[in-house]
Amino acid sequence: MSENRSSLPLAKSPSIAPPPSQVRLQLVSARIRPLTSMDFDQINTFVEVAKHGSFSLAGRKVFRSQSAVSAQIRQLEQEYGEKLFSRMGKTVRLTPAGEVLFEYAGRFLALRQESLHAVADQSNTPRGVLTIGANEATFLYVLPDVFAKFQRLYPDVQISIYRNFSHKVLQRVEDGTIDLGIVTLPVKSPALKVVPIYRDRVMLMVSVKNPLSKLKVATAKDIAGQPLIFPKTGFTRQVLDRFFRPYASQMRIAMELPSVTMIKRFVGANLGVSLISEGFASDDVRAGRVKLVPLKDVDLWRELGLIFRRDRHLPRSATAFVEMVREPQAPDQK
């Protein structure tokens, strides 16, 4: 006997609506894309593009081609579902979504650096990367012997340097981008601990061929009649501007140069005179290229301090460096 099959349509099961909280969760989940492939490298590239307003400049900073940088930014935009940059001619600017991500990216990278330090600190011996900021002259004329001693004591620590003006170094220490800074004093930031480490007399620097090289001491009036070589910015420029203010009408600024090394070379060639920290010119004095003459009736000093955040846990490598430079014999003070 054959089986009878009904041709009537089957009744549909009643649908059960999900609770409102589940609906909201599903809608939110649909908008948020999982960040499965985002990495620190993409975030670092994003930060560099935002800082420089250029894909090509950012590529130089992170050692990648412009096309590789563009690809990394596209991946981030796909993952966040938003445009992060808008093009303005040859430059790019952060969109509102990019501004939000930029704030988090800085904290993200700083937290990564802090975690690397924390893991490295599990060892009794300082190791890992120690990032120190200072200006060019400090790196060239103050820190080489200090770094040499530190690396003899702690060979497992890699020193990474950030070279910029003192106020830029101070900003990097404040925002946690670098561990330590060595800057010109005074420092007025209440967030920073300051350890004075170096004090150097400011003197007149002249060529050995210059008539002022015969003087035992020099006055501001003596110097004002000479062609003056000034640094463009920085501590010494501020000292020079104050020192020669009463003689502004007599002054002749022959050159404004961007570095201490260039100033020393031009003074040695007898193209003008300048003021300089004694320690910065000691090699040139010994070589017979220039002569330093004390200043009369004024006592000018350049002071440097080691700075770090008061509220930040320093990596063991940074703590070791601070302890070393606090020793009286550590810096070669003049």
C-alpha cells in the first residue's frame, strides 16, 4: 500500500523575536570590525604620516616606500571603517576620525614601550633600549665619555638617541616618548624631576689671528666692534642677545649659523668672533685653531640637567644611567 502524501502546505513555525538587548548587540557588532591584522608597525606609520603631513616624509622615517606607507594606511582605514586622512594638495591632514585615533595611537605606542621596559626589568641586569634626548652640541661635546662609561658598565643596554633643541626634548620627556632628556637649565615643568649634571663657563672664542686673542679679559664693548657669529637659536643665542643689548647700535652680526661645529670652524678661519661654552671648544684650543678669552665683569655659565617624569616608572636601564651621572666623577665637568 502506497504512502499517502498530503498536498497541503505545512504550517510555518511562529518566529521568536530576539530580546532588545540582543538586537542592539548585533547592530553594534555589525559596525565594529575585528582588528585582526593591525600591528604596532601600522600604528607607528600612521603617527609619522600625521606628524609630517606627508606619505613620502613618513616613509623616510620608517624606512618604507611611499606605496608601502599608503598600503598600511589603507589597511588601517579598512579595519576602522573610516577615512583617517584627507588630501590637501601635496599634504595630508587628519580627518576627525584620524584625530581620535592619533590620540589613542600615542598612548598605544607609549604603553608598548613601557611594557618592553617592564619585561626587560625582570632581569637583575639592566638591558633593553634606553632612549635619551639632547641637542647636537651636548651629544658631541658632553656625552661621548658618559656613554662610553655607561656601556662599559652595562653592555646589554642599547642607547637610542633623540637629537633636537632642548624645548623639543623636554616635550618628548613629558609625553613619555623618550626615557630621559639632557637639557639646558632652568627647567620649570612641575611634572619633571631635574638632576643638575654639568656646568660650563661661557667665554669669548676668537681666532688665534684675531687681535682680541692677546687680551687677558674681554669686555662687551671690545667684542661689539668685531664681526659677530651668532647661533640661530638656543641658549647661547639668548645669552648673546642679552649680553650685547647695550651695544646693539654698534653690533655687526656677520653670520647666523645652525650648529656649534660650524661656528667653531668659521671663527677659526677668522671670519668673526662668538661666545661659547668652554668645554665645547677645548679640542679646538688644544689644536691651536682658536683661543678662549674670559669675559670681564660678567659671570656666564651654561648648565645642563638630566630630566625624567616624576610619575613614571623608569626602566632599570634609565635608573642605572641616572645613578651613574649623579656620581661626582661621572660627567667630565669643566
